[in-house]
Amino acid sequence: MAVLNKIRQRSLFLILIIALALFSFVLADLFKNGDALTAKSQNIVATINGKDITREDFLQKVEVAQKRAGATATNTQVMNSVWEQEVRQAVMETQYETLGISIEKDQMRDLLKTAMATNPEFLNEAGLFDENKLNEFIANLKELSPQPGFIAGQPLTFADWVNYEKQLANNALNQNYFNLVKAGLTGTLAEGELEHKLQGNKVDIKYVQVPYTSVADSTIAVSKSDISDYINKNKKQFEVEASRDIRYVEFKEIATVEDENAIKADLVKLLNDREEYSEALKANETITGFSKTTDNEDFVNSNSDIKFNDRFVFKSSLPTAVADSIFNLNEGEIYGPYKDNGYFKVTKAISYEKIADSVQSSHIIVPFVGSLAATAETTTTKEDAKKLVDSLLPLVKNSKSKFNEVANEINVDGTKGKDGSIGWIRYSTFNPRSFDPDFADFLFTNEKGSVDIVLTQFGYHIIRVDDKESFENALKIGTIAREIEPSEATISKVFRDASNFEITVVDKDFQETATENKFTVRPVNGIKALDENIPGVGNQRPIVRWAFEEDAKVGDIKRFNIPNGYVIAQLVAKHKEGLKSVEDASATAIPAIRKEKKAKIIRDRTTATTLEDLAAAENTTVRTASAITMKTPTLSGAGREPIIVGSAFGLNENETSKLIDGANGVYMIQVTKVIPAVELDNYQSFANQVETLKTNVVTAKLYNALKEAADIEDNRAKTQVQ
């Protein structure tokens, strides 16, 4: 009881002790995770001039951009493109807000009118832009949202339209801003006079050049301290981002010679009849081989990695190495196995035919709802479209003029107003992915003058074959193709080799272990945090991310799965953001330092005060250069030398300079003639040149200058959007 009473008496003291303990615990956790106090939220990709770009918004834009780019760009390339767009928009918005410029409703209307002025969907009967049609289109899009409408046959949602308007407004703001800056840049008459003098003032000189090459590189010692001093004097030149060095061994799952021979043997087995046991019959049965089968399409589709192509091909379409051999086959004969583009193949000649390589045609098209040629105004159903073309066919089949008249009246594609003309199509080069194969099939299998109805993905067509030419022998072939890929045994061996190497290098030297096992080590230096490409294995963001993980240590080893194999990588070095190390900077710094030291050697060994004495002492000659201008600081025989030319304009006629360090050597010069520019009554034309130069600089350099001055905090690597 006495103890309890003491506790009750000191309850306030105990509460304070407990509170302090809890507070200490929280503080300790915060200091252990320093980022909790200082780092940006993981949801903030960047902060630009105080404006945050959220991870969610950024990734949504990346997703849209990736869909537009398709397979033509990697995810990282798309992200970097979106990043540049976001940075530009944020940097420029800061300028717009500072100046108070914006796009108002009336201006937006004018922008849309200009952008849509020639769009046929928004023109009236007189061919003039109709704002009511545009307003109706936008209202319909909004009503359909989130479902798309169509413009020129392409789907478009209301959200897409809003983004389009934003883009128009941003472009207009950007143009307005640049115009405002340009409007403040003029060329004064004083600047015009200076420009005239820079172009017109001329001097003739005599000079002696003692080239830096006259002092051998081997005689110049460059120490680490020399390089360090040079780096510190030229910091901007040697600033670098944080980077990592790695090395790796790649283990490829590729087919061995034995694997290839097995694939070829399997193909050969398919050529002739063979006996196989049938579970259904409980007995052997004869399987017809490729050489005797009459159902070539089914045989190819059942046994090939590439499906049967029911088209005739010209000799020029076949692989060059085997084209002659295949085209010399008799019908039913087989050539192969042969290797082509990652496959082993056997090819059978099925039938020969003479066909036209080029066909000229015209069409009448009737799109229906859901077809690729449908527009926002298309309301015709597929059934009604068929009825329409059925009713038109008798009218146009035997009358070219009627055909042309109907095509010009109802076509909705680029053939409208052109009598429905498609033009010429070549059989040997047409691409089924860009030109409908059903349309092409009609053209190449029907005679000149044929007219009939064909259904394609674009709608119903009445097609007319207008002309055919360039008839050539063509061959229908059946090809069984087997992809050249490693066997299960090869894949297992590659896995074992990679695993054994990964385990061994934990305790042994990476390079020595690779050399012992005859593996190739590939070093990759200077990897940046947002890089994606690893030379030798391509786009490998996971390797880059691993190298930049905070807890990754030099010497760490990690396995990565890559397409068709593995990479065992080792982190070799971690370089902090800042200045290049002496070793990394040496390639740039050493030549510059040598040049400085050579210049000093040349100056120290020279006592001559005249051109002739210097030339004699250095075993060279006195040269001349005429009509030198400040605008083009080049010396004939010596190259670009702005310091030397500038020095010449600082001398009086017949005055000789002291030794001057130039870009390519040490010089002594003497001005032999000064030719002043002709005085003009008016320098306006040169002032105009200055103004043009200034405005060109605005176009080329203004944004980059604004970006460099902006406060940009890039958290992409931390938020793992890359």
C-alpha cells in the first residue's frame, strides 16, 4: 500500500516521463528515416517553380502518350517526352502568370475557327466555316461522353476534345509570349553602325605562328594536382550528375548447333509418308507427308510456326538466297530445309500463274455504323448499306460516267471529287495491314473492266478494275517454318551456368571467375539515374534502378532476367553528383593543360621582338592574312583564331604585338594595313540585321534560358515512375 501511495503522489512525474519516452521514440524513428522529415511526398514527381506535378497525373499522361506512340517508343522514352512537355508547360505558365496573359473565350473561338477552317465536317453548302456545326459537334461529344464520337472516321471523346482545346490555347499563349519578347527587341542605329563596322572594318596582317605541336606531348608532365586545379578553375565544364559503373556477364538462351540439327531433322521427317501409332485405332497408321498431301493449307497450318499464305508471290518477294532455287521447282516439288530470318523452312511449289503486278481501280464506298470509314454523321446500318450498293450496282456497272458521278456524290474518303479513283496498286508491294486484303483480292483476281460489290472493314464498295499491267510469272507456295530456338536441355544448361556463376562470384573475384569459365565481362560506366539502355542488352530499367538503390553497395551482385536469358551484374562504383573525378576528367583536361604548358614553354624560350627574328628562331616563316574582319575571325593557313584577330584590331598600323596565346599556337602579329568601313548616311539596314539576329536568338534560346533559370526539383527516380 505504501508503494501504491508513493506512485499516486508522483503520478504527474510518471506521466511526464512516459510522454518524454514516447516523444524520444518518435524522434528516433524520424531521424532514422531522414526522408520523412525532408523528402517530398512519394506522390510528387517534380516541383517546378513551386508547382507540383503529381505522380497520378503524370502517369495518366504517360499512358495516353504510350497508346499514341504504340510500339515505336519504349516506356522510358515516352516518360521522358511527357516530362519535357510538363517542364515546358510549367516553366512557361510561370511567365504567363507573371505577365498576366491568358486566352479568353473570344480568342479561343477564333483559334478553333482558324484550326477548323478547312475541315469539311464544319463547312456549309457554300464551303465556308460554319460555327454552328462546330458547336453542335462539341455538344454531341459532351452528350456521348465518355463514349467517343467520330471525326474524319477517327474516334474522339469529349475529354480528347478538351485536351485539344488546351493544346491550342497553350500554343497560342506560347506564341503570344514569344511575340511579346521579340517586340521588345529592336536593332538601334548605333547597333547597326557597330554591325556595319564589324563586317566592314578590315586589317591586313603579317604573323608568325609557333604551333603547339612543335612541343612534343611526351615532354609535358601533367600531374593529378594539375588536373584537379584545372577542374576547379572550370567547374561548369566538369559538372556531372550522379552515376554508377557496373559490369555484367550475359547468359544467352540461344540454339546450339545440335538444336539446329534437331529442328532440321524434324522438318525432313514431315516431307515423306510415315507410320505412327494411333491411340484411337490401337494400331499404326500412315501419315501423308508434305510432298504428297493435296491439302497444303491444312498441312502447313498444322505443322508450321507461320500460317499458310494463300497468295501468289513474285520471285522478287522471296529471300534472295533461295529465290532462284524455289522458282525453278516443278509443281509439287520441295526445296529445303533452309535458314531464313530466324527460321528453318521447307517450301513447296503449289502452282504457277501469270498475274498483273500493277492494277488501277476506282470505287464507290458506302460506310455503315461501326465501319472504319464511318464519320460522325454516319447513321446507315450495315443492312441498309448493303441494300444501297445492291440498288446502285445495276446503275453503274456498265456506265463509267454514272459510276464517276455517283462516286463524286457519295464517297466520304479522299477519292471524292476524283471519280472514285484509287490509283495504281502493286501486287508485289501492297501491305495487307495498310490496304484491305479483301479489296486487293478482288483487284488481282478479276479481269480489267470487272465491276462488283466487296465488303471490307471500311464498308461496302462497288469496285471497278480500270487497268492492269506488268504481267509476271507468280508462284503459290506452301512453307513450313520452324523457329530456331534453344532446346529444353540448352535452356537448362544456361540456367545452371548462370546460377553457378552467381553463387561463385559472391566469394571470388568477378573478372577472374568469368575468365576461368570463358565468359565475357562487359563494363558499363557512367549510368545515370534515368537511363534505360544498357549497352549489349538494350532497355533494362531494372538494372539501372538496382544500381541506384540507396542500400546498394559497391561489390553487390544481382541476377536479372532478360529476354532469352540472364544477366549477372556487379555494382563497381558509385559517383556522386558534383564535379568529375580527376580520372574521369583527364581525357578532357589533359589536352587543355598541355596546351597551357606548351604556350608557357614557347614564350619562355623566345626572346625575339620582330616577326623575322621569331620565324628564324622557330625555323618557320612569316605569313600574311588579308582583309580580316571581326565577324569572321579566321586566319588563312592557321584556322579560326578569335583572340588573335581581336588583338589585331587593337593594334595601330605597322604596330607589332607581343606573343599571344591562340587556339592553335603562340603568335606574334604585325598590322600592315587598316581599312576602315565606309561611312554610311544611314545604318538602318544593318540595324534590321541586328533585330533579325536578336529575334532568331529568341526562337532558338529563350525557352532553354528560362528552363535553366527555373527552380526544378526532379523526383522521378525517387517516385519510381521510371
